[in-house]
Amino acid sequence: MVFAAGRGERMGPLTRDRAKPALPFCGVPLLTRLFRWLTAAGVTEVVVNLHHHPETLEPLLASAGRTMPGLTIGRSPEPELLGTSGGLSRAAARFGLGSDTGGPLLVLNGDTLPTFDLGDMAGFHGAGGAEATLLADPRPGPEFSGERRLETGGDGVITGLSGPGGPGLGFSGVWLLEPAALRHLHGGRGGLSQDLLPGLIAAGTARAFPSRAPWFEIGTPRRYLAASRRALEDGALPETPARRAGAAEARSRRGAAGQWPELIGEGSVVEEQACVEASLLLEGVHVGARAVVRDSIVAASETVPAGARIEGALFAGGVAMPL
């Protein structure tokens, strides 16, 4: 189950005209990258919930169905946004998710890209006899800032939640659930951590699977840019070698080149003597001559005026807003 229905309100203007999983992540739509990871791990059946601008996700779903052999994709539309708890409950009823014959159910967010070994997590889950296994980082970095932490006992059983920045493991939002775990699901409009997890903790049937594998999340513009840069710097994507940031240079009226071409959107132009460094340009951006764009995001179809200087900002609607 992939959650892709949310409005992405924390992304501001970047998600006004598209669903968040449709945003490019290093040159490829994030949902497409997530499907590639799932199919490489052996997943053959996926259900995606839809609400906000589903028309921007449908081409990606259709393409995945055509190009990823053996993959079956179910759509769970939500006329009214249900939240992750209600979304899972609706999809479970519609598709039989978590049925006794279906085995464990993998649940994750459509605005994330994990890189951990799903086989290792499944083995850990099966050996521990838990109803739920949650992917957790034992040394959470900045990508987990603002998120509550998982408190665990010596055997990995989750005993509670601490506040943001408190002790515990960082939770990535990835769940592996046995059918019995869904008895704790009430299906309200809140999140799974507020609805499903308390019952599992009370029953002592939730465990944390520790992993230091890179994990990328684009919940806010700041995290979007940081995750994109980190993926390229670390060489975490299968098709890209690790490399540091470099300034983009004008190549032609139709595009730009640099060390991170994956962050220059299709149809974007960087004029002569302009500098784009460690930044993300969406589609159809025009950066004027002598302009500087550094550590920033420029929304689709924007024009950065000649000589302008944009640093540490989201540039949209002709206005630079601090990230």
C-alpha cells in the first residue's frame, strides 16, 4: 500500500498543480522511483490511494503497469481525503489487504524513497513473530527532525513514542503488517502512528527493524532539496555515481549542463554568465543572464530575472521565500 492521496500542503506552491509523488526526484518522478524499488525487491501487487490531483499520477501508474512486468496496480480513490488510517482501512476493505491468505502487508508513504533490503526486513519480521515491524534508523539524522521517535526494549519491541528530537529511533513511515495487526486499525481520519500503533504497543506486538540504509523524504521544500542533493552526493541512486555539487552552465537555449543535470528540469534554460549551484529547477525554468541561484528551488515555468540573486529560497510566483 502506497499513500499518495495527500495534498502536500507543506510543499506550498510546488504541489498546487500536482500530487507530491509526481514531483521529480533527481530527474525521475518520485512515484516511478518507488515502484522501481518495490519491483526490484520482488513486490508484484501494489495499491495506491488517490485524492489530490490524481490526473498527475495516473500516467505514472499506467506507465509502470506497461513497463514493469508482472506488476499489478490497484487504485483506491478517495473522494474525501481520509488520512493514512482511513486510507488504509478503505483500501483493505476494497482489495482484501491484510487478509489471512495474503501474507504480510507492506505500507509506506508515496513521498519517500527507501533503499533498505526488503528481504532482510521480511526475514527479521518473520523471525520475531511480531504483528508489525517498523523500519527505524538507530541514528536518525536531519531528515527525521520534527518527527517523534520510537522507544524500544532490548529485544526491539516498541514500548512507546518520545517527542521530536528525543531519545529513540527515527521512524521512516514504512510498516510490515500481519493480517492480525489490522484489528487495531480504527479507520479514522488521523495517521497510523496515532491510530494503529498505540494498540500494537499496548499488545507488545510491534518491533523496530534497525537500518542505516539511506532513506529520502520530500515532505517540505527544504527536505526535498536536501534529499535530492544527498542522493546525488552519496551515489544512492542506482544509475548515478556519487559526486559533489557543481555549477550549471549554459549549453543552449534549450537546456543546461553541469555536474547535477538531474536537478535541471526538462526545458529549463540557464543563460550565459548565470550560475545555478546545488539547486533544483523544475520544468520550463528560465534563469536570466548573470543571475545566481544557489541552494534553492525554482518552481516550474518560473523566470529568474537577469542579474537576480536567489539563495536558500523557494522561488515561485516571482517571489523568493526562505526555505
